[in-house]
Amino acid sequence: MTDSSAPPVAVFDLDNTLADTAHRQRFLESKPRDWNAFFAAVPDDPPLAEGVALALASAEECEVVYLTGRPERCRRDTLAWLAAQGLPEGRLYMRDDQDRRPARHTKLEVLRQLARTREIRMLVDDDELVCDDAERAGLTVVRARWTAPSEALGEAQEQDGRT
């Protein structure tokens, strides 16, 4: 049962929704993928104006929550990046460092748990498979289509379960 006294939540993905990962995607294009370099470059992500503006506007009526496929070991860099962009404070859900399930599975699990106690106003994500599954689960989805899709990142999300 949802808490009607609490504000609704707006859930935001990070990579290619709020943060532009184009500069670090090259680390995913080689075999084997260089995950350490990919995640080490998180602090250098430029913000995506469309996503940041939507998060700031959402904070006027909603509690902003961040849901990412990034591993837990990136928490400090991720929190520092969010603060540096002036984004609203909010809970940050990250995958366990050893969790290699596809993002659509890990994210839907968190969304279902969150929906048990809170109204989810919307999910904002760039991953089409995550968006499709969230819509099938009855959630309102805003598809973050303000960056060019990355085949390497999509593969990483679905096959490697890394982001």
C-alpha cells in the first residue's frame, strides 16, 4: 500500500539520461572491455541539459530518486557528480558490485519494491528495454532520447550486466 501522505517519486537513470557517457564509451568498444577505466571516468561526465532540467522541474512536486546500473563501488563519485551538477538530493539505488543481471531486471526489481510504498510519478531512462518493461508493469515512462544510442553501452547493459 502506498503512503498517500508522502510526495510521489520521480525516478531518474544516470548514464545517458542525466550524464553524457560518450567520452567513456570507447572503453566498452574493445575486447575485453575496460570496465575499470569506464567507471573511473564517471566524474568527467558532462551533464545532459534536458535530463537535468527535467529532474529540477520534477523536484518541485516529487521526491527525486536515482536508479542506475552503475556498480556500488561508484557511489562516492556518483554522489559527488550529482551534487556538482546542482541536482536534487535523493536516494541513490545502485547495483551490487557482483550483480551481472541485465539492467532491465535489476531496475524493475527496485521499481517494484519502491512502488509498494510510494507512488511513482515517472521513470526517466534511456534504455529501451528498461522502458518497455516498466511500461508493461504499469509505470509512466519518459524515454530519454536526447543522446545518440550506443551499441556498446546497450550490449553492456543487456549482456554484461555492468551498467
